[in-house]
Amino acid sequence: MKVNTLFLAIFSVLILSVSSIARQTAQAEFDQANTLIENGQYSEALAKFRNIEASGFVSGPLYLNMGITALQIDSLGLAKYYLLKASSFKEVSEGSLEALEYVNSQFSRQSATLPKLPWDRAIDWMKTVPKAFGVFIVGYIFAMFGLILLLGKWFGFLSFKKQNPFIIGFIISSFLILILSFYVEYINQRYDEAILIIQETTVLEQPKEDANLISMAYEGYSLTIDHEKSINSENWYYVRLGNGQFGWIKQKGVNIL
């Protein structure tokens, strides 16, 4: 027993030490990248930022710096991609959105964007704020409360006017919220938002080179990828453009957020 406890203690210390060293290495590389930016070596700085990202030490300042660096090397699509990722971090959201507004104004071709329906906006909010698990917990709480009311009625602990409709309403609501949580998770798994970072690409009716042309997509366009439809088409994505058009594009140059 003592040997096992000692082993776990040593193992925990080793894990903490490795994690601390990795954080220090990432911070050192981050500082080196910032120095490279000051010296005008933007491509080298972006490479170091990407190394940090690949190591798993992502943060708002990291993505904000990556977006600004990409802007310096005239990669507007890549800059938009990184700034959108930075905007999800509260500590840099304001600055990244301001920079994003500037980047969007620099694209030579602007995509028409249809406003999302209220239902779609609600689903997007649930995907990012409470998330599917949070919605599930709300449904679970409603279900437990409904069960308590039902047991209280059966055993005579609770009695009030319109008791039955109230209990039935709670049970139905919990059932619908639980279904909604699974739907949110389904949508989250099936679809991804993405940015086109190359100058242009074709949007086709079928996932093949000689298919009929539907439209053109240009650098900085926002796309919604349907993974369920894309899964059997190697090197192709089935996408929805901001203007509501659907079609197939090559995966090259599409960065998923």
C-alpha cells in the first residue's frame, strides 16, 4: 500500500513537472515569436505561433497575434480565420472583433450573407453557451422536479389546484428539453463553420472536377460544412455559402473554425 502511494506521488510530481516545463517552453516560444514580429520576420513568427498551437497551449492572445501576423503577410483569409478563433476568448474578444471588422473591409470580393433564422441563432447560442450537456442538465432537472411532484401527488404530500396539468406540463417540458439537448449535439457534430483562406475556388454540383458550376467562392468567405454529406467524398466538402447556396468544394484552402 505504501509502495503504491509513493509511486502515485512520484508519478504526480513527474506529470506536474513535465506540464510546467511545457508551459515555460510555450511561453518562451511565444516571446520569441513576438520579437520576430518586431523585427519584421512575420512568416517565421507565424511558424512559431503554429508550433505553440500544435502543442495544445492555445489562448486568446495567441490567436490574436496569429491573426495580426497573417494580416502583415497579406493573408486576409487566414487573418480572418485566426481573429474569429480569438473572438471566442473573452480577454481579447473586443480587440479581435475590431481587427476582424478591418480585415472584412479589405476583401476585394464580399459575400452576400443571409440573416439566420431565430431558431438557427438559438441553436448556435446553445452550442456555445450552455452546450448540449448544459441543455441536458436543464432537462434532467425538470424531469426530476416533475417526478417529485408526481410522487408527492401519489403519496398525498402535495395538493393544489390544477395539479395534474402542472405535473404533465413539467414532464412534457423535460422530455422536449432532453430531445433538444440531443438535437444540439447532433447539429454540433454534423456541421462546422469554416473560412476559405485561398484566393478562390469553385462550388460545384457534384464532388468531381467536371461537375456543373454553381458559384465561385473567394478568400474570406464563410462556409458551413455538412460532414454527414461529405464523409464519403474524399478531398471534398459539401457546404452552404453565406448567400444560401449549397454545393461541393475542394478541401484545400478551407480552414474549420
